[in-house]
Amino acid sequence: MRSGSCRTQGRTKAMDQVEEQKEKRELLAFRNFTRGIAHSADFSILLKAILESLHDIFEQSDAIVLFLHRQVPNQLVAECAIGYDMDPAYRIKLQVDEGIAGEVFSSGQARLYATPEAVAEAMADMSTQNRAYLSQAMLDCDCPKSVLAFPLFSGNETMGVVMLVGPERKLHHVA
């Protein structure tokens, strides 16, 4: 009976250590994020620091993209990304109901697309030009395998969308 108890204690201790390491990574990411805010007068540097912190927290993601809403001409534009080539990404101009970012922006609700089929279906209404830019930004890789997307708010107004792009069925663990 004692050996079972020791095994259980050993597992509990190991699980506590894993959780403690995760908390340390999250605190480090938050500290780096707040340093970025405190030291950044350049908005683009601040945005990149925010995305890098998110990437540190959501290790399962292959890429993270921030789309911000531009009231004129009422579009979502890729403002910053980690894991994508930004030259073609900057050219993506989504309608406010186009693709995954548009769907999340319009609904104001976070969404998880856990399979390549769900991602492809949500991206089916993207314009040919935006698809081409996205493909180039992804370095001509296949369609994302999974996406977790959530809106950003300022008060009651939706300001943009963050998309975490990852391998199939991995992002559901963070949703």
C-alpha cells in the first residue's frame, strides 16, 4: 500500500513541477510584455512584443496574426504577425465579414477551428487576392491546420482580431 502512495506522491510532485514551470513561463511572458509597453513609443514594436508574449504563452501555435479594423475603408488589415512573412501579409485587406478574422470580428465571439476542414470552410469566402497574399505570407504552406481566433475590444467596440494558427487539434487545449 505504501508503494502506491509513494507513486501517487511522485506523480503529484511531477505535475506540480510542470505546472510551476508553466506559471514561470507565463509570468516571464507577461513581464516581457509589460516591459515592451513601458519602453515602447513605437506602436509596431509594442504590437510585436504583445504577439511574442502570446506566442510564449500559447506554445502550440505556429503563427500569430493581429488584424486591426480600419474604419475607412471598413476593412481588417494584418498589422503584425509572428511566423508569417509580413511583406505579403501587409497586403491582406479583409472585408469585415471575410474569412476567419472577418467572421470573428463580425460576431464578436472567439472561435476555434480545430480541423483543416473547418479552417478551409471558414476561409472559403476569402477573395482570390487575399488568398494569394495569405499563401505567400505562409511561405506557400498548406492551409492552416487549426486556428483559434478571438476579438479585441476597446470598451464596447471591436478593434480587431488575433488569430493563433497551429497544428491540427493542438489549439483546442488552450481554448
